[in-house]
Amino acid sequence: MIRFLFKGLLRDRNRSLLPILVVTAGVTLTVFLHCYITGVLGDMIEFSANYTSGHVKVMTRAYAENKNQLPNDLALIEVNDLVNNLQEDYPTMDFVQRINFGGLLDAPDEFGETKKQGVVAGIAVDLISENSKELDRLNIRNSLKRGRLPEKSNEVLVSDEFATKLEVDL
């Protein structure tokens, strides 16, 4: 029976080639899109957990009521004792201190006057402590295109695209 069907496909190529090509293209497109969407959604969840929300977020009630606005005036400060208590109570969890912020980044000219400005959304993380895992957690080493990682406080990382837009160099 299979030999009979195979001979029929070979004898009349005009009637059999188009359906085979259409089915092959449909299956290929379906598999490609399924893999692509699965990868994108998986990355979105992982990046969201690593960058913005984490798995547990410690905040005050007032901050929680307005957390979509990122109110820095309601953020927790001087939290070393709180972090130490949390690490004692939950030793399997890794607690980090981060500050999300927004503002304007000013690119000055050689006279210190504003040459260009850009709106930024940033996150302050600990990259210079010896026991910090943020470089690996946020995949910063592998994402660095040019320049170097911050080595002391008051240094900043700016995306390559944003630096190009502001016409700033290293």
C-alpha cells in the first residue's frame, strides 16, 4: 500500500509537490514560532525576577500602596540590621539592597554646559563588594560591550545605545 502511494506521488508531481511544500512550511513555521515564543516568555520571566521584582520584596506599607510610582521618599534606608535579621530568619534566601530610580542624565560639553540630556530609568545595585553576586545575577559581565565595570563608588554603567544617543564616549 505504501509503495502504491509513493508511486502516485512520484508520477504526478504537480498535484503532490505543492501540498508537501505547504505542509512542510507550516510545520516548520509552527515549530519555529513555538520555540521562539517559549524562549521569549521564559526570558521575560527570568529577567523580571532578576531585575525588578525578585522573588520576595521587602517594603513598607506606604511604599507598597504607591509602588508603581517608585516613591524614593518612602524607601527603606539604613537597613543593615533588617537585612541581618532577615538573613538569620531565612538563611536559604539571598537578600540584596537595590534602589530603582528615574531622572535626567546630562551629557556636558567641554565647558560643563549641557550638550544633550536623556530620560533614564535606573537601578542602583552593589557591584563592587567582594561578596556581591549581582554581576552574575544580572549578567552584566557578558553584556558589557565596551568600557569597564565600576571599580569604586559613584561610577555608573550606561547602555551602549544610550551612550550613542547622548554622544558620550568612554
